[in-house]
Amino acid sequence: MDILGVVATALWAMLPAYVPNNAAVLAGGGRPIDGGRTMGGRRVLGDGKTWRGTLAGTLAGTALALALSAVTPTVSDVVGHELPRFPLLAGLGLAFGAMLGDIGASFVKRRSGRERGAAFPGLDQLDFVVGALLCAFVLAPSWFAQTFTLPVVVAILLVTPLLHVVTNGIAYLLGLKNEPW
């Protein structure tokens, strides 16, 4: 597979994981997952991790995966490379896993003494990727093995931090986020 095919597959396969956290920001608010509980004098997760945001993000990412599957043949023809379709469980795994990865990062941030919105380089850019890949592996192992080859995973790990910084900067400029990371 050529480098453009690898990058196209990486971006396409991760789209259902890239969208959930953005959808959660737009639909967030409501009851925090941790219910205001603390651990060691600090919030377990914080007010930024809500049930509504998690559900909205998961639904948005899963719906996107199903929509992408419908247009996969056409897009594959346009880019000149066969892109993967998304079985329901793969889309769900990517979307829900992205949310779980972000929630896990929030837990780590609180334990390390960082406040909501504080930067944590590396973790901020890849938390959702790790969660998405793990959940997709658990829910759709054969699809995962066919889709996420080593070159594709390397491309994801290289491209995602750049995309994360750019999209968060745009959300910040639009007033959708309180910080640009």
C-alpha cells in the first residue's frame, strides 16, 4: 500500500473516533458522570464529562460510521484506494472508545492535580485514539485486524496530534472551547 493509501485509510478509519468529542462539546452540559464525587480531595472527572455529552458523542460517531459505510464505494473510487466499510460494532467501538479515552484522560488529569481545561501534552492528543482502538479491537476484532495495520496505526499516531491541535484551535476561535488545546 502506498503512503497516500495508508494516510487515506488512517483518516477514514478514524473519522468515527475524531467526531465524538466535538459532538460532546456541542451537546454537553447536564449531569456530570462523577456526580460531583471526589477522590483524594479532587473531583473524580469534573463537570466537563457528562452523561449527555458522552451519549451524544457516541451516537454522532456511530451514525457517522454508518453514513461513511454507505458512501465508501464512491469515495474509494474518487481517492483511488479501497477504504474500509464500518460494521455497526466497529463504528460503536470507535465512537464509544473515543469517549472512554477522553474520560480516562480526565481521570488521569485530576489525579495529577491538573484543573479542567489544563493542558497535558500527549495525553490530550492521543487519549481518544487509544480508547477508540481498544474498543474497536474488542467489539470488532476481525475488522480491526484488517483495517488497522501497523503502517495505518503509525499514520494515525503521526497525523492525529496535528489534527487535534488544528481543530481545537478552530473551536477555540469560534468560542466553542475555553482553551485552544
